[in-house]
Amino acid sequence: DVTYSGTVSAAIEGALAGIRSIPLSQVYASEGLGDAVPFGAAEAWGARVLAPLLDAPFAPRTLVNINFPARLPEDVQGIRVVRQ
């Protein structure tokens, strides 16, 4: 349930207030990584994912949630759009 995510919950509040809201989340396994969260894919793909959304028309009270995988940037094969 994405409403338990603080990042997404804040974006939901923004969207309800009429503010364009695009939360960015990093997927990672909590076991075995310690403090080493793999942000490489987010760093490499972030601007490419956000750019087309910045000027895209959103319906009122809509948010788009972006999740980056815990993979090396070169292992990411593209962008997949899905409904929640």
C-alpha cells in the first residue's frame, strides 16, 4: 500500500492541494545492504524519467509515482508505465 510511504503520502497531500506531485522512490532490500543503498539507477535515469512529466498535462489531483530499481544503471532496460 503506497499510502504508508511518507514520500508518496506527502505527494498525495500536494496533489490534493492542486500541486503537481511526482514522488521519487528507491527500491532496495533492507537486508544485507547496511547503509549502501544503490542509487545509481536513480542518478542515471532520474532526469530522463522526469523530463517528459514536467510539462505533461495532469488531470487535477493526480500524482505520478516513480520507483527506481536496485540495479546498476546499465542493467536498467527502459521505463515501464503501470497503473497503481
